[in-house]
Amino acid sequence: MERKFLGGVLLLLTLLLASQEMVVHVDARMCDTPSRLFRGLCLINRNCDNTCRVEGFPDGHCKGLRRRCFCSRPCRP
């Protein structure tokens, strides 16, 4: 009786772990737009991120050789 119960629990755990491995996460592609409000060299991502949030974007980062601030959002289909 105990063996059957233990075997059932092990089978259940195996199926649970296998189902977790099959989950696929798909990240949306991000589109960048130059910030309209940020001025000067973009050296700290946090400053750019804060400016982009004021502009209505969820994210911002410094990018490129000229160190400009770019705001990011998921691309629209």
C-alpha cells in the first residue's frame, strides 16, 4: 500500500516538473524612440529611464556613440 502511494506521488512530481519545463516565455520585441525631453549626454540609464517615464514610456536607456537617451516600449503589431 505504501509503495503504491509513494509511486503515485513520485509520478505526480515528475509530471509536474516536466510540465514546468514545457512553458515557453515569449518576450515582445522592443521598439526604441529618441527621447524628446532629455538634453545633454546620456551617461546614467536611470536619468534617461525617469525622463522616458515622464514621456509615457515604460523604459529608457542610454545608447549609441553619441550617448543619446532612447525610450522603449513593446512594438505594436
